[in-house]
Amino acid sequence: MIKTPYLLFLGDAPDQLAAKVAIGIKDWRPENAVGQFKMNGCNADLGIENLSLAEAKEKGAKTLVIGVANRGGVISAAWKSVLIEAIEMGYDIASGLHNLLRDEADLVAAAQANGTELHDVRIPSVQYPIANGKKRTGKRCLAVGTDCSVGKMYTAMAMDAEMRERGLKSTFRATGQTGILITGDGVPLDAVIADFMAGSIEYLTPDNDDDHWDMIEGQGSLFHVSYSGVTLALVHGGQPDALILCHEPTRAHMRGLPDYQQPSLEDLRDVALRLAQVGNPNCKVVGISVNTQHMEDTAAKAYLAELEAQMSLPATDPYRYGAGKLVDALAAL
């Protein structure tokens, strides 16, 4: 188990989106976030207290969590001195990067010398099966996006919270490092060998009560040429009964791909639904989740109303305005 509370390491994150791991922890488990640690050149901010390693230690922090998800998932050479200093002060280190802590000899040596632990949450801990496509009992909802980092995890977590608040049966199923760090369990999907990705999602969402919903954390986008593979594994392995379309309307281009534009929500609806119906012919698109964080309130509400009229689907920002409309849509199935 990863010891809490955390000091959230933002390093030299170039922008707010690069710190999405730390942001997710702060938003969904604020009691675990003692503060943030920023290096020179960091352009991300969680809106919580800036602390030195020593200050955070005094406040009870036990684990330094690398809260940055940079392109390629690498441990920067500039970070190393901070990580080693933290280890020498008694911190455990937790990371969801592709660049594993256990593969860095200097970090391993420092941890061994100081009796601290290195946690790589992106290492699969189970031998997952190859997907068999057999129908499972229970119900499943998957968030799919027009792009990466548009709010798929927030959508699933907000819907799960709303379901449980209503006394309904629901489980959030984490499929990425942020979700795993928030909940303590899940499948690090993008680190699973390709042939077993869909099977890992079958494993994650087993047979359940007929009225139980698994809220599956989405990853990537079917339209993102870098990360579409993980999305398709979720679509087929998850065999969703319901899809939620997720979108961030203020972007000039797809995340990390300046030569590519986001697809329309109509295109996402049609493509995602056709692929989902390969594994579950009864799957339906039931709602739209819009990340409106960069929109003023009046503009956001007008945009959502316009989408509802255009798409004939309930639309909301579940983090900003609540997930009630989306949960109502599930209940109506």
C-alpha cells in the first residue's frame, strides 16, 4: 500500500494539463494532498500550499507522488536531485510514469540505503487473460473522448459518486495511473501487453449483480493516432452497455498533435457506438460530458443547451454542474 498523505510533485510541468495526475488526486482525494512541490519553470498550479520537502515532512507527508504525466512518461534528469533528497529524508516515492523508478539505479540505491519504498503503479500485478468476448452479468458504462485529457476519468468518478449518493450500486474502475493512485486499485492499461489489453478490462469488470454499474475510466481517443489502441481495448474489453461522449471545446488541436483536429461529437458517437456494438449489440450512447473549465459560466451553460438540442442527448459538465443528468440517462435504459 502507498502511504498517505502525499506531497504532490509538479516538477517543471510546462502547463496545467501536464500535471493531471496531481490535479486528479487533489480534486478527488484532497485529504491526501498535504501540498505541492514546484521546481523553477513550473507552469502548473494546484491552488494548494507550496511546500519544501522539509515543510511537507513536518506536516506529515509520507510519499512524494510524481504528479506529472509528460509525453513519453520519462523521469527528467532535472528531477533526480529532488527525488534523491526526498528519499534521504525518508519519503517513499510513487510514480505512474512509463519510465519506472525501479529501473533508475541511483533511485534504487538511495531507497535501499534509507529504507524507503519506490512504487511504480504502472506495473501490471496480474497475468491478464486474452479477451474471450463472453457476455458478463451486471452493467458497464464507458467514457469515450474526442481527445486525450478531456475529462473521461472525472466523468466516471462523478457518475460513480452520484450513483452511490443515490444508494445505487456502482464501482469506479481505474484504468490509468491517476485513477489507481486515487482509489488504490485498477489496471494500468497502457502498460499491459497489447494482446492482453482487452482481457485485462474483462478481468477488471467481472460478473456482477444485474443492477450494478461499473464506471470504467476512459483512456486516449479512438481519433488520437498516438493512443487509439488503449481506447479500443476499453471499448471491446469493457463491453459497455452505455457510452458517455466526452469533449473539451476550447482546444485549437488535438493534445500533442498540432496537425490534427478533434473530431465532431457526431463522428465520435457514430464510430464509438459501431465499435462498441461489436462486443455488445445493445450498447447505446446516453449522454455528453463537456469539460468547460476554460469557459465562463454563462457561455458554458449556453454551449451545453446548444449541444442538447443538436445531439438530442443530455449534456453537462459533471464536475462543475453535477452528474445527475448522466445518471438519469443510465437509469432510463
